[in-house]
Amino acid sequence: MADTFTTRIINVTSGSRERVVDLTADCAEFLREVADGRNGLLNVFTPHATAGLALIETGAGSDDDLLSALHQLLPADDRWQHRHGTPGHGRDHVLPAIVPPHATLPVIGGRLELGTWQSVCLVDTNRDNPRRQVRLSFLG
């Protein structure tokens, strides 16, 4: 099964502010090392109750727009029943219901098959946890 399934954890430091972190280069590097030109699937998963993964354009303002939209949908105020941590932290626990903690993507010829402007991104609104893990798994 080692030929068909390979997995690795990458560590991501998101810092003490809300961020959209582009993981596309990490995904591409992982596939260069393990896919060996094969077709298959890349699964990306973050094992955190307060982070998610999104396919989004980065660098043209869409990443900031996503964070702004999440602020409107999930305000960081005292309405949340989950109340430990930074004020409004309860909203961070709702985030994965809107931005899921997983994505499964096609790999063709050993390369991630994304649209022209798509990037694989970690979405982290939790300022209390600056260190994240993301598991990359290739099934080919």
C-alpha cells in the first residue's frame, strides 16, 4: 500500500492574527516527492476545531474578502455560547461548518489539477492558536 497511499503532516504558523495561508506550493512539493507522475487524489485535512481549508484566489484581495465575509457571518462578539479564549472565540468553533477542514483534489500526471486562479488555503480565524498542522495524503 506504500506505493498507493502516502501521507505527511506539515506545520503551519499562522500567527496571532486572522489569516488565509496559501498551501499550494506545499501541496505541489509533496506531490513531486510522492506521486511519481501518477493520477490520483490529494486529500488535505487540518485536525483543528477552529480552522478550515478553502480553494480561493490569493493575492488579488479575495483572501481579505473572505476574512471580511467571515466577520459579517461570524462576528467576534459575545453572542456565542462557547466562551473560553479571546472574546468572540466561539465563532472560531463554528467556522469549520462553513469552511470545512478538508478538501479532496484531483492529481493528474503527478500534478495538482487546479483552476487558473485556485489556491489551496488554510483559513484560520483563531488568534489564540498560532500553530497548525495540515495532513497531506496522496492516494494514487
